[in-house]
Amino acid sequence: MQFRAFIDRHASLEHVISIEGNDDMVGSYIMVDPSGRFFQNRAGASGYDYSPPILEVGAGDAFARIGWSAVKFAGRYARTLSVVPA
């Protein structure tokens, strides 16, 4: 409710802000914690899922062990790029 009110109050800025709900964010960010692990918010639950340390298993293996959506990730930037003048 507060989030929706904030969005409504700032509607005139929609060309420079990206509005994302929790479902949009889960699995769509590439994040590394201070211990050198990839991590993601858990879908439908609190907390995070962590990969093993990147330097121990390699980036490809560590990245494969977290939930991540290339479609969600690219969708965020497709929306942003569509409002940037050529």
C-alpha cells in the first residue's frame, strides 16, 4: 500500500525511475557478498541462497548454484533502454 502510494506520487518521474516489486527482483540481480559468494533472495521466503566461494569452485560453477533468471535481468535493462534517446 505504501509502495503503491509512493509510485503514484512520483508518476511524473516514470521516465527516469524503474519500478520493481519483489517478484521482479528475486532472481534478477547478480550479487556477490563480502565472502566472495554469489547470492540471491529466496523466492517466496525470507533470507538468501548462497553459492560456494567463487575462488574455490570457479565462477561458472558458483553462478550455476544460485537461482538467477537471464530473462528477468535483461528485462530490467530493456525497459531502461527503451526510454533513453538514441
